[in-house]
Amino acid sequence: MADAIRKRLLIDGRVQGVFFRESCRRQATAAGVAGWARNLDDGRVEVVLEGGAEAVERVVAWCRTGPALAVVTGVQVSGEAAQGLSGFRAN
């Protein structure tokens, strides 16, 4: 996708053990966004999203709340160069 953007998110709060990664995968897949999500040792979740700007921003907005059991207290977002990812994996 020539107009793809890429965002890296570091999400703080109660975001592990609440189906955040799988729910994020579902949200991203439904929006047509590629990337991945993984738990970090410090309790945060790291998410990389790549796709059209509007779709990526929609998933970023979802990550600010997350699934029902999550309590998101902060989201750090940084832009990166798109790398042509396809699919979404939740590690």
C-alpha cells in the first residue's frame, strides 16, 4: 500500500491478562490494518499498526480504551516508516 503509515504504541495500565492482544488483533483485522501486538516484561503491551491512515488511527483510538477488562492508563504513540507488513499477529 503506497499510502500506508506505521505507528508503534506502548500501552500502560492493566493490559496483560485481559485479552488485549487478541482483541487488538480482531480490531486491526476488521479495519484492514496489519501489524502485531506483544506483552512486554514491564507489564505494558507493545503494538505496531500499519495501513491506511484512517484505519490505523481508528485502531489507535480503540487502543486508548482496549477491551472491557482492560484499564488503559497511558498510550505512547510514535510514527515510523511503513515496512509493507501483511496480516496481524498477537504474540
